[in-house]
Amino acid sequence: MTTTPTAELDRLLVAAKTAGVQREQIARFVRAGYVAQPKQLEFHAACRLADWPGGPVLIGYGGARGPGKSHASIVQAAVDDCQRVPGLKVLFLRKVGKAARESFNDLRQRTLRYLLHAYNAGSGALSFPNGSLIVIGNFYTEKDIDKYLGIEYDLIIIEEATQLSEEKFKMLRGSLRTSKTNWRPRMYLTTNPGGIGHQWFKRMFVLPWRSGRQTQTRFIQGTYRDNRFLNQEYREYLEGLTGVLGRMWRDGDWDIGAGTFFVNWDYDRHVTAPFRVPDHWPVWASLDYGFGHPTAVYLHTRNDGTIWTIAEHVQARWLAPQHAAAIHEMARRCDRRVEDFESFVAGHDVFAERGNSDGMTIAEQYAVEGIKLTPANIGRITGAAEMLRRMGDPAAGIAPTWRIFDTCVQLIECLPNLQTDPNRPEDVLKTDANEEGIGGDDPYDSARYGLMEARPPFAGMFVVRR
């Protein structure tokens, strides 16, 4: 075994302790000749948290290309997990079989040189003397996932996780179970932004990490800058990328993907911590109606040319009295009364659709609850353009004039996921929430009404309300 230089070993031990890596865990890594870097150490520490009741069972490691995600995931499974738990059965899954086998064999040769094991290249199985086993799986199309369903795996590793749909991920998770009393089943997922699974991965891992509300999940964001062993040629390749691809592969930007409409969205620039809105600032509200899909309501305020969206209510399958009670409570939390709002605009369907046995329109039902709705400017193209304008343009040095409180979680999730309508490039593609009420563009529509309400009267002189 190659001896780790004393200075390097000291640095590794200090960094490992800071990250929360266990002493015997780092000892295994050192014996295997593996020198983990700071972000990799964060990942290894998160994987050990899964040992504890209530700890995370889904550990994601993602972002840009090149931070050493794959290296860390196989080392964690082979060098740590499989050695300390005899008889562990692991599924290592990657899209396209040949790439999975080649990738795994390259990793095996680099990381397992000093670890006793047997590798069968034909079957794609890696076995250890204590009975632990890593099965190399692959999928070319989503239906290939079916061959792993119904089989018990103690640990599942998915590389390029955003290449899977949410449905297939959930089905695969059903194979994650164990009969061992000294092991909690878990998943390790590595990936980059983009792909069919971009939105569910972001919702499941990235958003809880950003908000500091991680429970079942842990997410480690990494970029090529975290990998000091990355070759210079690949660094230069990544640094030369531009546009959407650069933001995804070089920067690990989860707020953009191919076809994204709001390409100037930036979480750090547009999202802010809540503050008490001064009494003299005006407040108004906007509503997009739904029953099977959510009703979305937002409160807005403005000062010195900037609009803040300060409160959110999004809920499906509620009746007008239920929504109204929530809206009154939302206003109270902001030290306001609904009757003091500057205006309360809503989509035109609330003035036409009759939603109860008395034949009252939705708007009339809200009026009974003390909420007077007025028609919003619902022009889609002009509204989308206004939102783009208010988001600003960092490349051109234009600061945003729209900020969103971080408590408006569904709006913050919605905006960067909206796609361009291929038939009307100036418009956002219309999308509906799924059966569980997840996704959809209802928060966007409501916020768009609110921003259009704040435009100066002359700005809408030639806009047809439709």
C-alpha cells in the first residue's frame, strides 16, 4: 500500500473530523489509499447518518460535472458499507450498460486496489469475502428498470439519477428493503442538472437543502472546483462552456434547464428572507382559481420601484370559504386586513364560473366572505415579459426589481421549472399539476396577475385584457 504523506494524512483527518466522518470510516478509506476531498467527506458523513433512527435514507450528491461524485459513491459502498456489514446486497445502477460497466471497472481499479474482492466482468458482480455483493445494473430505456423491481436490495446507488422519471424512481425505491437488523436501507444518488428527472430531483433534494429543512434527504452540492485532482484539460472544457449548458454542467445550476423560460432566474438574487413590511407600504393580492388543480394566492407590496411577493397560499380541492379563511389569516400574519388591500385581482374564470347550488359565481362566494375580487390583466405574453423584465439581467448589470420571500416555497419551485411554449416562444408553456397536486403553473399565473397589477397605468394602455 502506498503510504499517505504525513501532512496529507493530517489534513485529511482534520477535514474528516470537521465533516463528521467516523474514525473507523476514515481509517478504512486511508487503508484503501483513498484521499477524500471536503465535499466528498460531507457525502460520506451524510451516508453514515443513515445508520441512525430518523436519519436520512436518501443521500444526493450533485451539481456540476467533475467533483468526484461517482468516485465517492462507490468508495462509500465498497470500502465502508460492504466491509462493516456482512452480506450486504448493493445495486449500482447507471444508464446504458456498457457505460455502467466501464465506469464501474475504472472506478474499481482506482479505488479497490488494496481491498480483497472478486470481480466478474461478465455478470457485472463484485463480491467480498464477508458475503457482501455489488450488482452492476443498467437501463437503456425506462422499461429496463422493471427487471430490478421486486428484488430486495439493502442499498441502491443511482448514477445520473435525473435520467429517470419520478415514477420509475418511486418504483425502484420499492426494491429498497432489508431483513438485516444492523442496517437501514438507503439510496445514494449522483447526478447533474437537466434530464427527464430534473424537476423531481430538485424538489426532493435541492429545495429542502436550500431551505434548511432536510429530513429524509441530504444533499451535497459540488462543482469541478471541489476536485483538485481533475485534469486541466477537462477544467478548460468546462470553463469554456456557455449558455444553458455552461450553467448546468460548469456551475451546477439547478434553476435552469434546456427550454427554461426564465433564464434570468437566480435564487440568490431573487429570494430573500422575510422582513416586517412597513405600515405605509401598500399591499395587494392576486388569485388564480382552481379546484381539481390548486388555487394560488399571493400578497405583494412595493417600495422605490421594487415589488416584494411576501406571502403564499396554495391549496387544491378547497371551497371558497376555506380559502377565504386562510387568506384572512395570511393577511393577519402580515399585519394587514383584507379590506385594507389596495386591490385583489383574480383570473376571469372566477367571474363566470358558478360553483355552488345557489348559482353564485366564485367571485360572489368570496364576496360573502369579505373578499372583493376584481378582474386581473391576464395577458400571457405581456405578463411573461413583465416578469422577465423585473427579474433583471446580471450579465447586463441590470438589478432585479422583484424579490420573493423564501416562505413562498411553491412559487420559488415553480418559476425556474417553467418551459418555453414551442409554438409561442414569447409565452410560458401551460402545465397542470399532477394527481397529487404537485407541479403545474398555478403559482406563476397568480404571481403574474399580481405583477401586472403593479404596472403604471400608461404601461398597459395598449394591452388587451383577455
